[in-house]
Amino acid sequence: MPLKKVNVTILLKEKGTTVFWISDDATVDSAVAEMNRHRVGAVLVKSDGKVVGIFTERDVLTRIIASGRDPKTTTIREVMTVDYQSITKETSIEDAMQLMTDKRVRHLPVLEGQEAVGMISIGDITRWLLKVNEMEAENLRRYIFDEYPG
């Protein structure tokens, strides 16, 4: 299956379109608690109802732990990624993979205009590719080992 022809909508159908948010004035400590509660590696950041950034596990490591900042007093606004990458539902899986590789990101918000309609991670893509490869392998086994229908 050519990945250029399959868009990320198929991933959103499988995983859902839930996007987890945090306010830009929340503390890092509360954001990490939310990420842990929902078992996600990134949350979008809102201010006055608009997406203003993304906060990820990498932000915790590089901007909090490595800098020796206190997560209980540091606000998300101070340490979020503001120049984040995003995609649309029409973005192909191949293009999403390429963007993740080129920009070294693991999470891509899926936006329609200014509205977030999902979040895709490298894990979501990997799981989907594994499933596709398993289905192709099973189809080949059936073709080779089952009786020929003709």
C-alpha cells in the first residue's frame, strides 16, 4: 500500500480524535500529572481558547530537568514549544513520517484551521505500519499455501 496515498485520517479513525489540553498558566507539575493520567507524551497548550504551543516529554527533560527548574513553580508558558509542527487530516502518512524525521518530533497535532482535531505520534504510525505489514504477510501466506480458487 503506497503510503503517499493514505492520509492520517485512517490513524485518527483507529485511535480517536481526543486531544489533551493544558492552560499556558498551569504549572509543569500539573501538566506532567495530566500527561501521566492520560498516558500521553504531549499536550497542546491553550491561552484564551487558542492553541499557542505544545508541551512534550522532551520539554520536561530539556527545559526543566536539565535546567534545574522547579516543576511546581514553572509555568507551561515559560517552557512550552511555541514553534511546533502540525499537519492536516489530508497529510499523507508518508509526509507525516518525513516531517517527524526531518524535524525530530514525535508528536504532530492535526489541525483544521486553528482547531485541533487530533494528535498523531510516531507510535501511532508504527502500530499502523505493523498492522498493515502483518495483513500483507497473511495475504501472501494464504495465496501461497491455500488452494488455488481457479
